[in-house]
Amino acid sequence: MLDDEVVHVVEDDPPMRDALLLLLQSAGLRARGYVSAEDFLSKEGEKQRACVLVDVRLPGMDGLALQRHLFARGAEPAIVMITGHGDVALAVAALKSGAMDFVTKPFSPAELLESVRGALRRSADARQRAVAIADNEARFQTLTPRERSIFARLAEGQSSKLIAAELGISVRTVEHHRASIMEKLRVRTLSKLIRTAVERNP
């Protein structure tokens, strides 16, 4: 886990909450408990990179409402819902709304730990992708208008000769711009340049 990652356990049943905290901590995970969604929000737990392990049924704000609130705030933690057998439909709704996983009571310790760790991994991967996308976009913004025009044509698979003809410039000038584009975007091959364009505009 990263230093600022915490598994936040939002569970109104004290024995269940204590058991979950003990299980997570014994597995080497940092964990904190909350008696309700309101308790969690009042302590600003959502500001940390985290996994939120939350019972779908809570007094006051329930698990789904908490999830909607967090996503509306832009927190987007890795959410794992705890459900009873009669709440599977709610859990499916949670998944469709962005939850990473759900576990159904009664669950085994191994099942819950696997779900939490998987959610944390997927959340970390998503953050890394977001950072990479933001980094690529920042590099793209350094391109000149002419370089952007050539970049778009390269991404479409056009040859330097065709680009030169369309833009009314020499092939050598196109290749000069292409070298500048690749340097600014920090790519070494044309295939990587095209992949960068596809990732930017999937």
C-alpha cells in the first residue's frame, strides 16, 4: 500500500466493524472504522487515497448514497460494498455506478481480503493511467499549430510525402517537424507516436 492509503470501514454493527478492522490490520493493511457514512464524511476520510469498505445498508445515508456523494466530490475511492443475500441487486447497481466489487455475507476472511486488495490494485492502476494521460496532454500542449496538424496526419497513417503535398511544404520540413513532435512527446518510434494519438483520442 502507498503511505496515504487507508481502508475505511463504514459499518454500523460494532462487532462486525471490529472484526473487519482486526482482519484488515492483521493482514498488514491500514484500516479505520466509522459508525455511519455521516461519521466517515465528518472525519474527511474521503480526502485520502483509499478503499472504502461500506455496508450497503446503513442508518441515515446508505452505502449507495455515500458512493454517489464521493464520486460527486471527485474523490473516486476504491469502493467495496458489503451486502446481504437480499441486497445483490443493490450491489450490482453499485458496480454499475463505479464500485470496484462487493462481498456477500457471510463471507470468508480470504474472500474479503482478496476483494479489498484487488480494489486497491485497480484503483492504483487507474490513478497511474490518469497521471500518464495528464502528462501526455501537457506535452501535447507544447506542440505548435503546425506540429499539431502534422501529428494528426501522422496518426492517420499518412506518409511524410503525402503530408508535404497536402500542406504545400517539403518532405524534409515534414520530417523536421516529426522529429520535433517526437522529442516533445518523448516517443522514439512512429508506432509509439501513433499509439499516443490513439490513447489521446480513443
